[in-house]
Amino acid sequence: MKATVYVTIKENVLDPQGAAVQGALHSLGFKEVGKVRIGKYMELTLDTNDRSEAEARVKAMCEKLLANTVVEDYRFELEG
């Protein structure tokens, strides 16, 4: 089974990396770009066909390592 995990900075948390990218895009002439938020994208291959087990395991991975839940949100999708 494949898990796709998306981790993003929470809306109420300052994103200095996103602000830097926004500034760089503006300096390159892309003035139409508004707020930029930077995140992480991960693909995991899980050795299980049990969807509920996979959901529980990926959630545990996100909570323990893949996302800092104090300042980040995460979501994931399972396929297979």
C-alpha cells in the first residue's frame, strides 16, 4: 500500500521560508503571487493490505516523527 503524506505549517504560524520565496518570486517579476506557504511531501510504501492498520500506522508516524504537530498540520492519502 502507498501512503502520500503532506505536511504544512499551520495557518497561524509565521512561515519565513514561504515569505522568502514570495519575495524572490516578486523580484523575478511574478508580482501576481500572494502568500506562499512551504511544506513537505512524502511517499511511503507500506507492507500491508489492511487499510485500517495502514491509517493507524501512518497517523502514528506523522505524530511521532514526520510532522511537528505544535506548528505543523498533516494529512495523508492511501492507495492500493
